Amino acid sequence: MPHAELRKANHPLTPEEENLSFAKIPIEYHIQSFGVPYIRNPDAEGGFLYVTRWGWHHLSHLRPENWFTNKRFVKEGTRLRGSTGTVYYFPSHPEKAAPLDLLVKVSRIAEDVPGKMAGEFPELSRRTDASFNSPFEEFGLVEELRSSEFGPSELHVRTKRPMAIYCAPKDLPDWQLGRVKSDFHNHLRMMETDQASEPEGMKIHLLEHRQYFSLYAWVPGLDAQAAMEQGLMSVSELEALSLRVNAELAEKGFRILDNKPKHIILRQRPNGELIRYHGKLIYVQIDFELLQRTEAYLHHLDQPRSS
């Protein structure tokens, strides 16, 4: 079938197809956005699950009936403390699959960035263009950060793994979603620009009245704020760690406008001691709603590549 005639599948994958490798799934289920390939699996209720390569081997955990239906992530999960958004830890344990802990996050695409946040973070206060990433933009930036060759080759910023995006099946009223229309249309234009070369049937269209969810693999450990509160590190060490994390992000070409210690997860030994490598704390960055490329990195991307 010529590529221009391809159309997205409008029916769920069969059980046999779900057992295939990511690459062998029928071509009509494949789709890409901001550099990230997905398997787009529609469900019988009218929702759409977009599964990344990371998530494909855990499909049984990501199916909406396992965490979304009847608000299971709310009833069986735990809402994360101190989060300004709606974020849940969800212990996933479908039948015939090993347990896998998930982080379920309600996308705040096109919502106003809270004024309190802008007051707490100088970088955020200075930027009038601050906007929560759409889930597809966020996944694209996270994967770009994970593989960034900008800056020191020996430096790699560890992040949680993006597993899937779910577009919920029902339209919701504007007041319930709380979106700024002009901001949402900006995200629409970004999606359209990104997918301009794709045939119409192979594009992802953001649906203005649908709710979106981002699913990540849960990162075990202790956030840096809690580690300080528990006496595992001093206030001065916490401040130094925060400066280091933001500096290393910048070295790889990125910034997070609202980065804070609760977004930095530290590894622990069985006795609770924080794990270090060559004297430095090992950390994982976990929040990316306001992840952006730096001007230096954008300038680097604009430079012609040598052949």
C-alpha cells in the first residue's frame, strides 16, 4: 500500500497482534510525534492509547481497564504529596503479568501556569511564554534529553521512562478542563508543524475536549526534599544538589522552569543510605511539564551539520 494511502486503524489490536514485537505491529497502528514512535491502539469506548517502545512490553499494565476505568488510579493509587498537578502512584498488577508500578499524570495542557509557581521560581517569573507541555511534546523532549549528544559526552541525565499517553474517551465541558483556548490552539499548531510531512491519516490530532494522561514507569527512591527532612542530607547539600541538577540539565541543552527538590529522586541502599558515585549523589529527574530547550541548544540545532 502506498504510504500516502495509509490510514490509522480504527479498531483495537487483536490478542495475536499484541504479542508481536513493536516493529512487527501492522503499519496502520504506527504513528510518530515529536520524534517519538508510538503504537496507536484505539479502544472500544472511544479512547486512544499511544504506547512507546518502552511501554510496549508492558501493554497489559497500560491498558485503560487496568488503571483508568472506574477511576482505579484514584481509588487504588496514591496521590503524590506536594504536587501542584494531579499525579498518582499506581501499583499495577494485572493477571498473568509481573507487577509494575506506574506514575499516572493528568496533563495540564493549555491550563494557566499557577501564579504561585511563577512567584516561587525566578526563571518561570521572567518568562511570559511559559506553558505546560502537551503530553506528546513532553515525551518528545524527555526522549531528546535522554539521548542528547549536546554538551559533555560522559554526562547523561537519568529520567523516568515515558510509557504511554492516553486520550480518554469522553468529551468534557470547557469549565471542567480549564484550558485557555488560545494556548490550546498554539499546541495544535505545534503538532501540525511537527507532522506537516505526514499523510493526513497518519497524524495525531489533539482533541480539545478530551482529557489526556501521561503514564511513566515509577522511579523508586526518595525525593531530595524528603531526604533532607529525614536527616539524610544537610540543607547546604540539598542546595548544592539543586544547583548541580539544573547545571547538568543546561549542559545537555535543557531547563525545567519549575524544578525543585521534590522532582529529584535519590537512590538508596537497603540500609537507607543515599547512593553516591565518586562522591556524587545519584539522581533521577522526574518532572517535565515545563521542560524546555535552552537557547544555546536551539542555536546548536540550527547550525549546519558537517558531512
